[in-house]
Amino acid sequence: MAFDADDLSPHEHFVAERTRAGEVADFSPLGAADGGKPSIRAGFLRRLMLGLDSSWSVRAPGVRIKGARLEGALDLTDCSELPALSLDSCDAPDTINLNRASIARLALTRCRLHAVLARDARIGGDIDLSAAEPLGPAGAETLCVDISGATIAAAARFSSTKLARGELESHALKLDASAIGGDLLFDNGFEAFGAISMQRTRVGGSLSCASAALLNRTDDATGAALAAHGARIDGDVALSDLKAEGVLYFSGARIGGTVSLEGTKLRNEFGNALALDHARVAGTITGAAKIAGQFSARAANVGRDLDLRGCEIVHPLTPRGDTFGIALAATSAKIGGDLLLQGVNIKGEVSLANSCISGHAIFGGGRFINGGAWAIRASSIKIDGNLLLKIDDSGYAPHGHKTVIEGGAKFEHARIKGSLVWSNLELRGPGAEGAKGALLTFAESEIGGALHARALVTHQHAQIDISGARCMALDDDIKTAWGVDSTTLGLDGFLYQRIESADETRRARLAWLKRMERFSPQPYTQLARSYARAGKRGDARKILLTQRDMQTARASAGPITWALSSLFGVIAGYGLSPVRIARALVLFLALGISGVLAMNAQGALVRPDGNACNGAVSPALYAIDVAIPVIDLSQASACAPGRTARAQLPQGIALGESDWRLFEGLALWRWAHGLYAIFGAILVALGVLTLSGALKPREP
């Protein structure tokens, strides 16, 4: 239908005049008593925007209308070089369509709208829908916006906007593959009932969802409240004070600034609540959020800190909330700064396996609850700083003055360049993998600094495993650092250069070693070496004596082996005790002297001429000469076992018709003489090994 000046309504004449003058056509003073607004036909507005009537000139800053009602659909599809359009506090019951159009600026602020389409449009300035609201029948109001593929030179503003999808729609706002030169603002009370999709969107400024509400939760827990897969945001992402039901997807996104979660409340209990998988964040991720669902950051790359101090994350798997899934999934993540989990309250698993942390990893004051499973699973984690399971110097501990782990904590094969520290740590069961008590394992881990351990509280059946781990120094309060005495320790293969504990005692440390579930000689050897390095060689020998005694008792192949090994321990302390070997030599010499005197008294010790030896030899020297055959003291050659005429020796028991007799006196003395020589040689050899220190512990 053709328009001319005579066809225009007074309201349209007013718009044309004000636009020609570069002013706002403000109808707000003309509002009807029933709340109605003066009408402007969409066809008139289209011709005005296109400049089809030479008398309707449009001066900068464009067409500006306030307080009117737009009748009919405004169709500017494929139109180019359109002037700016600003509708303020207007009603548009039908669609506003700018698909593939080119327009200087688009503002629909405080308007009540049904649908806005600007797919593949080019907007030379802002697009501003701030405080826009849905329009439609009562209880069925809708406002859907689709600006997918659009190019927006400046900001996209949706501050205080309320979007609502229709019954047949899944999205309230589509921004997929659009390019926004400035900020993208969903803040200041923004509400969306339905998904916001901004996949592969490029934002030259920041994204703000501060104080917004995003609602799109589905029964299968896959509904997206905000889908920003593969988006690129050059500035910050502000999610502070956001309330969302459904998933916030930032998987594969590139974020040039920080991500703020302060005061954020996310709800998607049985699925992902916040997904940053494979995302790159140049700054920090920070804020004390409350999340019902999973926080996923698998293979994410965070340039600075992952700071979740004070966060509450719970990921139930059942409506009753009696079992939990992975609450924080950050496997294979890279964190350029610190991992800060002080004061968190997490119900479910914290999964950090294969992650790399350039700073410290701090868990102090947190509650990690996942009874019967792993509360923390951090196998093969790499930490360039310290790993701290203690409340920091600030004392920040909103859940009490302990760090609590219920279930198990696995740091197997961890690589920690700094120190490992725990203090005021409580382990609760049941543990993972069917264990009755809590589990804490650092098996096969490498700790570049010291292991500092203080004040660990455990309950029955708890287990602490540091087998195969190594550190520079062990600094522990042995009375409090390892839980109750019933706590089982895994120490096999644990290596350390030195012990720095202030109240270190050999007896207390041996009691610590005896708490191993299975005996292993290595922890005793390691302890002895550490004591030897510290100059405590006496204590080191006693530790090795204890190790050999226990090894003899538990690991002997049979009764003969056990007997010989036990005898070696009693006589020479396994070659480690000069006191024992000296005592054995003295007793053996006393036995030899007694034997010499007894033989001589019975007439069984004779000279070569057959007479009694009597004073021909010295009993002590004779015993020494027999026991040490390599030394000739001219004693054994002077007298030997024999029978004098007056000898009173047992005749023994005849064996049949032969001349052999059992237990015949002279034969017994000859056997005793020979065995004394054999055992003397063995005992002297053991004495040489022991007294020379050949078997003493030495620093490797």
C-alpha cells in the first residue's frame, strides 16, 4: 500500500516531524487512561526507515520513538544502510525483523516485545534491549531474540531484560556465531526463561551475567541455561550473584580475563552445572559460588589462580542425596597459579588427576565429603609449589578449625616440587574401594621439599600410605601426626634424606615403623641410614638389630634358618653389635677355661709323654690357642685330650661285640675339643666382622 502525507495519522505525522528535526517523538504524555499507547503503523515506520518519501527526511541520530505502540510486523529484512532505530517504552506485539539488514544502531529499551530477529545483520553501533519485557496473553508472554551471525560494532546490552521462550521454542536468545565489538551484558536483573545460546560467539569486551537469572533446567539435566561452547571473550566473564538452573556451558571457550563466581548460585543437581572443559582462561577463576551439580573443568587451561575459597559444591546422584558423583572435575587441567580450596564444602569427588599446578595447591579448612569413595582423587598431579592440607596463616576456616576428608584422598604418583604439609587434618571413614576406614595415600610420590606432618585425627581402620614416596626431609610430630595407634601405615619404599623432627627418639620411631600392616626391612634400613647421616650410629645399629630380629621372626624359611639367624643375632647382633660379640667372646673364653680345668681334673688332658698336663699350660691361653688356630701360643701342642693312668672317665655304653662305646669319656672330650676349635674360629671371624664395622650402616 502506498503512503502519502494525507494517509498519515496525527501520531505518524508527529513522528515524521520530530524525526525531521532530529528529536524524539515522545508519546508518553499522551498515554490513555486504560494504559493504552498511541499507535504507529509498522508500514509507515518501514517507509520512514527506508527514506521512500522525500518529505520524510531522517536526521541523526535516527528514528527515535517513545511511549507508542507498533501495529503490525516491522519487516526490514535484507535492507541496507538503515538509520538508527530507537524505541523506548514502546509495545510491539508482532515481530521486528532485521535479518541480514544493515543498520546504524538498534535500541529497543524498556519495550514490551514479542520477537526480535536480526540474523546475519550488521549493526554499526550498539544493540540495546535493556529492560525489555515479553508481550502476549496473560500467563503466556514471550520474548525471543535471534541475532545469530550478526556483526555488532559496539556493545550488546540486555541489562534488566526479561526473555521468555514460547511453548514450542527451546531458546530465549540466540547469539551463535555473532561478533560483538564491545561488551555483552546480561546483568542488573536480567532474566531468561529458556536457553541462551552464544556458541562460537566473539565478544570484544566482557561478558556480564551479574545479578541475572537464567532458567532452563530439564528433567534429564542436560538443558543449557547458557551455551557458550567455543565462544571467544576478550575481557572478563562476570557470573557474580548469578542464579541459574540448567547448565552453563563454556566448553572450549577462550576468555581473555577473569571469571568471577562470587555469590553465584547454580542448580542442576544430577548433571553439569558449570562446564569449562577445554576452556582457556587467561586470568583467574575466583569466587565463593554455591553449586548444586558438577563443576567441570577437564583439560581447562587457567592462566592464573583457580580460586574457589568458600565454595559449596554438591553433586548428588539420587534424590535422597545419599550418594555423590564428581563434584569438581578438573582432570588434566593446567593452572598457571595456585589451586585454592580453603574453606570449601564439597560433597562428591574432587577429581584432579594428571593436573598441572604452577603454584601451590591448598586445601586447608575445607570439608571434602564422599564417604565410601574418593573425596579427593589427584593421582599423578604435578605441583610446582607446596601441597597444603592445613589452615593458612589467615585462619580462614568457615567450617571449623580442621580440614576434614571423609572417604579417601589419593595423591599417588604426585610430583610436588615444594613441601607436603598437613596439620589439623581429620580423616573419616568409610574409605574408598571397600575400606572400613579413611584412606590417605601419597604412594610413589616425589616431594622436592620436606614432609611436614602435625595433628592428624583418624578413626578406627584408617590407613595412611606413603610407600614408595620420597622427600628431602621428614619433619613430623610423631605423637600426633599419624593418627591413633590403630591407624595402619604404608612405609615400604619411603625414602627421605634426613629427619628434622624436634622430639625425635629411636623408641618412638620404631613404634611408628611397627604400625606397618606388613613387615618390610626397607623402612628400618632407611631409618638407620638417616640416623647414621645424623651421627647417631649407635641408634642406627639398634634399629638394624630390631629389623633383623623382626625379619628373623617373620621371614625365616624354616626352623633351622630361624635357629641360625637367631643365634647370629644373640651372639653378634647380626654383625652390628660390638657389645654382643664381646660378651659372647668372653663367655666362650670362660667356657674354654672351664673345659680345660675340667679335663685336667679328670685326667683327660695329657702331655705327649702321657702324664697329666697340670701346670704345663695356662688354661686361658690354652683356650685361646685352640679357638684361634692361626695363632700359635705353644699351648695346644703342649697338651691334648688323652687318658692318664689315674684318669676317672666314664666307660660309656658298649655297642654289641665291637670295641666301640657310646658316651665314652675320652671321646666326649675329644669331640668337645674339636667343636670348641670350630666354633671358636667361627666366633672369632664374626668378632672381626663386627668389631671392624664391616656390617655397620653407612650413608649411601
